[in-house]
Amino acid sequence: MIILIVLIVLFLGLAILFMNGKGEFLIAGYNTMPDEEKEKYDTVRLCKFMGKSMFALTFSMIIWGLSDLFGMPILFYVGLVVFLGIVVFMIVYMNTGKRFQKSSL
């Protein structure tokens, strides 16, 4: 339970960092791009999306904690399905279309 609480606090901290438009160096894939490729992306918009996603993932982890607190294993499975659904949505949303590219290009 302590590890889950630490993870929730870590994810909340990252969510707040991303919602402020900071921390793009923590986004996998973005930090490995060459500088000229990075200039094509709207980093603030990308960070805000990641922040919202981190808040959603944190919510699913809170459901995991509630399952342990109330002794209801079904809540863990609900939280797990929500967590995996959010991750799949994030991957598909970020990799389809040109949502995070600057519009001036």
C-alpha cells in the first residue's frame, strides 16, 4: 500500500508539472528527437495532454487503493481496465494525426 501511495504522489507531481507546460524532457520519444525535429512540435500542448493523461492514470491508481482499503478485489480489476484503456488511448491519440505539430508548418 505504501508503494501505491508513493506512485500516486509521483504521478500527481508529474501531472502538475506537465499541466504547467513544463517537463517535455520527461516524455519518451520526444527527448530523443534532434533539435530541428523538436521545433516542429507544440511542446506546451503536448505537455498539457500528458498532464491530463497523468491525472487520469492517477485516478485509476486511486481505485486500486480503494480496492485494498475496502477489500473489494473487483475495484482493482476495474482500475486496471481503466488504466490500460487510458494507456491505449494515449498511444493511439498521440500517434494518429498531427495533433501536436505546430500549425504554422
